[in-house]
Amino acid sequence: MAVSVQGQQVTFSPPAGAVALVGDMTDWKKKPAIPVQDGQPITLTLPRGAWVEYAWLDAAGEPFADPDNPQRSLNPWWPYPRAVVVGEYPRHPLWRLPDATRKGTAHRLTWQGHVFPGTRRAVVYTPYGHDPGRPTPVYYVQDGVAFYRTGKLGEVMDRAVEAGLASGAVLVFVEPGDRSAEYYLNDRYLDFLREEVFPRVEGEFVTVSERGLWGASLGGLISLYLGSQHPELFSRVVSHSGAFIARPGATDPDGTIDTTTAGEWLRERLTAAPPRHLKISLDTGTLEWLTGPNRRMAGALADTGLLHQYREYPSGHNWVTWREALPEAFLYMQGG
């Protein structure tokens, strides 16, 4: 048996070749792996209702999937995470509804970038019955392919609109090139949006009533950063598990961006100059290294009286967390 659950006690039985356990419980690579001692199972106490993703490490330190656990994650980037549920992970009622019968329309865009070189792609998703001449909110969604295919944000909108719970919006799923470079507090990303994305969307597919930014992790960071600095452009921001441990130019010793020790520069900035033009939705998992920074960001928004909501989910830094958070975020932004 790969994993057994008794109450909050979860026992992971190592397969052949496993020397350590990693996952949400270790923030993957950000905390030390849990070593396997003499081939014995590892028992952890985890929250009730939690969805927990994990993998084993081999002797070379490489992660591999648990061969005895068929429960895959929704991770679109890594093939090895497997999952265990501690009881029953809560699903949003919107996901329990039937598929919408009146669906939006996807329009695919491709062009050669000049702000950031390379082929750029986006999917413009317009709601059912959309009139491009009618003023409509538009959301520019970072990590576009993942939000479109894995998170199914377009499907969330279709269900919410058909159920009479929300009004439609135009969703622009923008795919990054190098997401670490583009999303880590990079003002050039705004140049990319203004010079390359807005002109291809606005007027052609939508008459804009309001603009919003939407993203997860680093995508949430750049969304709140740019949204807070530009009241002339943006009035709404949705951030899932925002990577709020960040400071301009901060890097780890190996030269990669610093998302663990850089401090919470954006929270300090927003506390000093609250972005009162924004309506903000924040959420995070309770099994990730960004739980504390997101709680503190939400606290700062509350202390300064900003219009916002904040929610937590019993899972980690992954697409199960963000998929379950999408309905409440959309309803907060577009609900009646």
C-alpha cells in the first residue's frame, strides 16, 4: 500500500529506490526532504480535509512518482507528483453543477514578440452572446495555458453566468515566455501588455469597461504589483498564492530569483501607499511556504481598509488549490 490514512495520520510507504520524501509538507525543494530510515514508512500528521501532493527522491536526489499510487495531481509542469486526501477535500458548489450549455468562444492569437523575443500566444475567451461593442470587464490572465486548460477559468465563468450567479467578462489567457524573468516585479511586463496584448484584444474583441489582472504564484505577484501601481489602467486584481516573498533584483546564490528570503517588499510598499483604486481577491493554500506572506498581505489590506476578500484552502502550492479557488474569485469579481 502506497499511502494509508487514519484520521489525520498519513503513512507513506517507500517504494524500492526511495531515500527521501518531498512534497507540500516540505514545500518541495524549499525545506529539507524527509529521509527514509531503513526502508520504514513515514507517518505525518496533516490537516483534515487536506489534498497533499508528494514524490519520492532516489539516491541521486531526483524525484520520481510513487508507483503504487495512481492518484495524479493537476500539475501541468511536473510528471511525478502524486496525491493523498486526508478525508474529503472540499469542492466548490459551482463545480458540482452540470456543464454549462451556453459556452463562450475561444479566439487564439499568435505573434512575434518584441518586448520579450520569441513567439507569443494568447487565448481570448469571450462569454456566450458577447457583443464586442458593449462595455465589458476584461481580465488579463498570466500563465494563460494553465488557467485555460488546467484551471478551466473559462468553464467557471460559463457555469457561473448560466446559473445566474455572475455576469460575463472577457478573459485573455496570456502565455509567458520566461515566467521568472517576466513576472518577478518586472515593469517591462507592463510594456508587453500595453504594446503587444492590449492592441490585439481591445476594440477587436472587447470594448473595455474595466481592466483586471489575474495570476497564481509569480503571476499573482506581477498582477498585484502592476495593478497597484497603475490606477489609470487597472481596477481589479486576483492573486492565488501570490509569491509575495520578493524584492526587485533579489536573487539566490545561484542567480535564480529569490522567493524564500527576499522579504515582503510589495506588502511594505502597499502599506505605505494603499492602492485604493483596486478591488482585490487573494487566496492561498495552507500547506505552502507562501501561506504566511499571503496572510500578512491580507492583513495589510484589511488594516488599510482596502476592498478585498481573502480565503484559504487545505492544500499546497498547486493547481488543485487554485482550481478550487477560481469560483469564489470569479464570483467576487463578477457576482451580482
